[in-house]
Amino acid sequence: MRIAPSALRHVRRGHPWIFDQSIERISHDGQPGDLAVVFDDKRDFAAIGLWDPTSPIRIRVLATHQTSVGPELWRTRIKEAIERRRELVDDDEVTGLRWLHGENDHVPGLVVDGYGSTLVVKLYTSAWLAHLDDVVDALAEHLEAERVILRLARAVPATPGRADGDVIFGEPANGSVAFLENGHMMTADPVEGQKTGYFLDQRSNRRSFGDLAEAGDVLDVFCCHGGFSVHAAAGGARSVLSTDLSPFATESARRHLAANAVGVDHQTMTGDAFEIMEQLAADGRRFDAIVVDPPSFARRADAVPGALRAYTRLTHLALDLLRPGATLMQASCTSRIDTEMLRQTVLGAAERAGHPVDVLDVSGHDLDHPVGFPEGSYLKAVTIRSQR
């Protein structure tokens, strides 16, 4: 096929996506998972990728050099990804990590998370279904998996034997599976849970937050599984309050705090984060460390202004709950808002509130979530300390 010159320039710079509107000429209709070979206007090879006629992202680029696509390529990509994570692989306190991070590990549309010996394969394009058996064989070979569970994005239709939550290798898991995160015992629900069952991307930020919590009162907003709460408690917090809209999340946080036997005064509140923070301020509650880790507020470009307003309001609410010298970690998980936008939003909110702060840290992805293209940089966190 041939693609628009602007798209070809992006591909040659390393971008892994070719959209439907960029395609100018195609030799014949293909099926999901067929190999799409892109030529330039001189009929020279430009790229090869996986074809998905059901997605706006028509081609997921695998390489811009000529290569054989098949089992050997999957084995090579997996081995390269393992070496990229060597520091975590050799860490006895980490048994939950992302082995393949899609486009950023040169397997676009394919994510693999590992929880101990359980692997969860998440597909974001139907193109991988045709290659799934070969990928699973390579994963089982290199990662010594006991089982592999399949999860499908909403846009990927189920097929016989390939439905969301199916065990496609090994024996079924009995409910949740346990793993270590920085030495703390956590659990994931790989069949029913969000994404692959747990959010591994905040591992290093949770460790950093735990270091800020010593002997203090801690508030964990949007607590989800309670990862930040567990790290704060293990870091020596006096008390931890975990809040989330979902009762399943607050129960998960309660269960994980109990499982790690950290012996902290732990409470939970279930409800809207904005309303809870307003109520805590009205009640005169104050904290020494607060983490605010909301879901993505900007899944589309037109949602960015509203997301920035939400981050501004969350920062204002958190500042009202900080004791003098206390710390706030404000996180964002959307690639549409870059690190500098979040930093300026947090600092701007503090300035408008007349609340002087110092920036302690600006952080992003952990080692197992590498960034290989602009849209791959979605996670960022800004940590500030109140001056008053």
C-alpha cells in the first residue's frame, strides 16, 4: 500500500500508527492480522505492520526495515523486553510487572502483564488474534508461565475460544492472584478486574509516596486497590484514609492493608472524591501527605480543558487539607496532558489559592512502562510541599 507523505514522515521518525485517512492506495482488501507492507512513491520498502480494517488505526507498524514477521520475531521482541526490565527482573521484591508495553516495546496493540507465574495478555486490536498462539508459545517459553489469561479491549470482538477472561494456556486461576510490589503483598483480579487486573504503572511513585508518609496522617484519594495506602502504612504512617467512588476499591484497599499486617489506623470512605474532600475540609481534618491519583479525565482532545479544570479543583481541595509542611502528590494518566501542563496546573492552582508551595519531584513511568512515542507518555506525577 501507499500512504500520505505526512504519514510516511511520521512512520520514518518511529511513530507506530497509520490511520485510515492516511492510506492512499491499497492492493486488495485484507483480514485482521494480515501483513501490510508500505511502499514510498519510488516503490521502495518503507514499513511493515499488522493490518486491522476494523480500527481507525489501520496499521500497527512492526518495523521500518525488512524483516520476517512470525514466531521468531515475537521471541526476539520478548527477549529484548526482558532485558529492558533486567533491574526489575532481578529484584526479589517485585513479582508483578509489565512484560510487554505495546507500541513502546515494538509490539503495537499488545500488552502483557505478569503477576507471579500468571500472565495476562491484553489485546487492543483484532490484528493480534491471528498471531496469538505463536505469541503465547513464546511467552510461555521465555517467562515460565503457569497460565495465560486473555483480556480484550472493547473494540476487539470475541471469537470461539478467544473471549475476554479466557484462560488460553495452563490451568484456570482461582479468583485473584498474589504478587509482590516493592516487597508488599498485593493481589490482582486478572479475569474480572480493570485492564489486566491491577495498575502496575505507579509502582515507583507508590514507593516514593511511602517515603513521605512517616509518622503522618495520610489521605489516599481515588485509592483503587490501595497501593498508595499500603506503601504509606509500611512507610510508618500514623493513620491512613483511603477513598474511592467504588465500594469494591475501598474494600480492596482494606483487604490489602490487612494482608500486609502494617498495624496502622486505617479507615475508608466510599463516595465522590470532590464531595469527600470538601466534607473532610469542613470537618477540620488535616493531613501530612495526600495522594490524588484520578482516572483519565481526557480520553479525547476536546476533553482536555475540562480535565485541567478538574485537576485545578482537586489541587485546591487537597491544599485545604494539608498541614504546614505537608506534601501532595498529584497524578495524571492521560497522554493528552503532558508533564509541563500538569505541573503548571498544580502550581497555578496553588498560586491562585495564595498557598505557597515547593516542587519536590516530577516523575513518570517506571522501568517496565517505557516510552517509545509521544502518545506512550501518559503517566506523570507532581509532588509539592506546602510552605505554610
